[in-house]
Amino acid sequence: MTLTEDGNVGIGTSRPDYKLTVNGTIKARTDVIVEDAGDWGDYVFNDNYKLMPLTELENYIKSNKHLPDIPTASDINTNGLKLAEMNTKMMKKIEELTLYIIKLNKQNQELKLKVSELENKIK
């Protein structure tokens, strides 16, 4: 354990750069600053990423009662929540949702155009 002159405490590290720096697992009730633990979700924007079709996603949710790649409530209750891992998974889901919205918006715009064309034909 290390205590620096400016009041920082380090557990498992000799160079604490926050009021409490821990090299290992901690348990907390409020905010924790977590460094990136790995593969951030931006890869969903790659051209070769296969976004699950919405019908398949709907069936998965109906069967499993949770999103793919997200732990269940009982998993969290049993094993706890790893903040870095969960934030990474949530960001992936947010980015996937963004892609779904963009896709649906394009479909909506196409339908509006077709409706407009049909209305013009009717007139």
C-alpha cells in the first residue's frame, strides 16, 4: 500500500494517480473511473459487421428475456457486475441501436417517396 505526499492512496501500485488507485478488483457503492478493458464496441460500424435482423432479435428476447451478450439479472445477482465489461457491452448495444435506427429511417424515407409517387399518380 502506498500513500503519496498529496494524499493519494495506492493498493497494488506504487504510483497512485487518483485519491484511490487500486490494481485489482474493488467493490464500491458510487462512481468508479474504469480504464478501457478491451474491445470497445466501435467495430459494429465496420462494413463486415453482421447486425442481427430485428425479427431474430425479437425471437431471442422472447425466448431468453434479455438482450444477446448481456447477462441476465440472476447472473448479475450471482456474479456481480464488472463495470468495464458491462459499459463495453452497453456501448455495443447503443451503437447497434443506432444502426437499426438508421436502417429504419432509410426504409421510412423510401416508403414516403413511394407513397408520394402513388399520390401523384392518383392525382
